[in-house]
Amino acid sequence: MAATPVWSVDPRTGKQREQVAVEATSREVDEAVRAAHAARGALADRTARAGFLRAAAELLDEAAAHVIEAADAETALGPGRLTGELARTTGQLRAFADAVDEGAYLDIRIDRADAGAVPPRPELRRYKVPLGVVAVYAASNFPLAFSVPGGDTASALAAGCPVVVKAHPDHPATSELCASLLRRAAVAAGLPAEVVAVVHGFDAGLELIRHPLVTAAGFTGSIRGGRALFDAAAARPVPIPFHGELGSLNPVVVTPAAAAERAEEIAAGLAGAVTLGVGQFCVKPGLVLVPEGADGDRFTGTLTKALGETEPGVLLDHRMRENFISGVTRRAALPGVTAPVTPGSGGEHTVGAGYLTVPARSLLEGGAYEVLLEECFGPVTVVVRYADQEEAGSVLGLLPGNLSATLQLSAAEADGGPGPAAELIAQVTALAGRIVVNGWPTGVAVAPAQHHGGPYPAATSHSTSVGGTAIERWLRPVVYQSVPDPLLPAELREANPLGLPRRVTGG
């Protein structure tokens, strides 16, 4: 059987640019995983691991012009956006190198023996060890930060896990370029190049999740694709953790007081958040609760003007463009739904931004209106006009899990303590992994306290894919009971030869 070619495609024209690779066969996936598995011992060297991550960041920075050019040619995201994304990518590689050096992620805990305790307590020493080979499924909308050199890869490598990445078909050339840089960095740090591998093809992705030597997986993408892989991970003879980010509506609530105070300002901010990256951010606000009445009308008036003046943009590929157009067409056809600015086709290869409006009472009817509670990938949002807080709360009660939830409050509400605003925060806390007040969820800071996840379907686990604690996904705890000091791992020995942070209980 002839090998299936993998083409790099220009989304601005829909034309093939170059053949980058061929789709991996079952045998090639097996070889990549087995080579990665064989290299895991080398990653046990924490010093080499940290050096590898820093070398990868340096090589990516040195090749910035080439990397950005390749990514822009395949995604049409633009040099400005991609320059920032590359900085984010190299920044998180360096942050994880620092985490490896520090060693707090090992969560070392020592309970000294206490024969006088009831019941008596033996000597217990606990830390975390890497799981093994991790499968990473690259995202379409972040060709760097959530792809081959992105957060899943960086955190898994930091944990000591080799990585096999299933490249996204929207940016195969960028994936190959970044993989070559990571492999060069590994060799420069004294590690086998096989600690990072890339495979292409839908079938290769299925082979990867089923491979017996793959111990965990990270995914960013659609609910349909992520759920299929999640189910496959659970159906294995030995199930494995699947950390998937699948989709999010990212609701926004504009309170009546906030609309009265600054309706135009909030609407302008929303327009920017909805159109950022042509609406292809996983935290794009997709459902906005706005009060009925004159203040809400001022809000929609400003939003209409801002989105109406937005130039058409190019989505990541033509399949996404078709899905966007059909999705907004289906939603706009519902009774009672209007489109003050009609989203949809902006030209042969582009889409136009817009928004839909619907009364909250219609949404609460359910039935066909439930489609408005599903993410529509692209530059569109749904404005829900509500009569009072009870009605707004009822709409929030319909929503599935989300990555984020945003509250736009008045100055008095923000400073007022207990009351309706506090009740709203409590309600949306049950819906989302990140709560934003008087800001916008687009732009996920890479920081130790960050959480990028949420209740299903936003994520399939309670872990984060962004921030320092993302490393925890690829580790498991092991406790050593009454093990003689010379037989303990170096990280747990009494003298603490590695100088690692630890929590000790007992004398």
C-alpha cells in the first residue's frame, strides 16, 4: 500500500504548499514509542533534563524567524500573534527547567517512625516518579504553545517522561521543524534524540493511544475527537490517564449595574475578545448574559458597531471555515434568534465576525435551542438578554463545564462583599476552572497559580494544562516504608544529598 502523504496547506488559499511527511504506519508508531521508552532512563538525570529544556528554548529563540514564518504560512495567525506565542512557548520551557532544578514538584514527604503513636507509625518516605512515555495530541489553534514544543510536551519532559507527539494536520511543517529543534537540544544536553518523536496521521493517533508502552496522554481539541481518544484510553487492557481539553463556552455575565455604569466599555472589550485570533481561542467568550432594557441596548449597539467594523479573517483551515458557516447558519435559523451582525462567510477563504441574540426565556425552553449552549469555533458569540438575576441564574444552570467564567461587575458590586455578586461568583465557580472579574478570559497567563481546565467537557480530568502544576499529570506517588537508607532513592535519603525541599513529620 502506498504511503499517504502529509501536505502543508496554505489556509489563505486552500492550496497545498509542500509535502512534509507521510502518515505513520502501525510499525512506525510502534518503533517511535519503543525508542522513547528505551530513552526514559536517560531522562532520570534531573540536571540533564533541565539543561535540555533550556537548550530547547534557546534553539527555538535562535530559529524564531524561521519558526514564525513556517507557522504563519500554515495557520494565517500572523507574525505578531505568533511572535508572542513563541515567547510564551520558550518561557514555559524555561519555567519547567526551573521547576526541575527546584524539585518541589517531587512533593517529598517524610514521616519518621513513632512506636508510641496509636497505632504505631512506621518510617514512611514518599515522592513522585514519572509515569513513562506520554502521548501528546497537538492543538490546531496554537501551533507552538499547545503543539510539539508546547505545554504538554514541556511538562511531560520536565517530569522525566519521553514524549511522542501526534502532529496536527494543520501545521505539519511547523511540527517537523520544532521537533528537529527539540531533538537537537536533547543531544546537546547529552540525552538521546528519541526522548521526543513526532508521528502524523489519524490512524497513527489511534495506534498511539492504544500502544501498551504509552502511559498517559494529553489532548487539546474538539469534544468529538477528544472523547473518542478518552474512551480508547479507558478501553485499553490497562487504562491510562487521559488529560483532555475538549471545548468550552466561557460564559460572561454583565450585571445590570455594570451595564448602567460602562455598557460601551464592556461591549468594546467583548468584541476584542471574540475576534482575537479570529475567534479561535479556547477561552473565547461564547455566551454573554446581558440585561434587557436601555443599558443592555447601549451594550448591543456598541457591540454591533465594533463587530461590524471588523475585517474578515482566515480560519486555520477550510474545514473549520465550513463548520463555522454551517454552525452559525443553524443557530441563526432558530425562532427568536436575531443576528445584528451576521457572522459567516466573508469571502472565498475568509469569515466575517458577528453575534447572535436570543431572549433568555427562549434558551430556557431547551429543545433546538440547546445548540446555543455548544461551542462554535470562530468569531461569533451569543448574547442572551435576561430580565432579572433569577433568569440569568437559570441560564447559567443549563451550562456544562467550562474553562472560564467571567463576571462584569460595577465598582460598587466589586467592593460590596456578600450580595448578588458574591452569589454569582459561587454559582460560576461550580461551572469553570478560572473565574475572571472585570477582565476577559482570552490570554492565559503561564504562571505557577494558573489553572487551565474545568468540569467536563472543558477537561477530562481536574488537572491543568497550563502553569507549574501541569507537571503533576505525568507523575505518580510512591511511598517507601521502613526501607534502609542505603536502599532508598537519592531523593529520599536522610542526608538529603540532592538538597531537595521536603516536608518532615516527627523527631
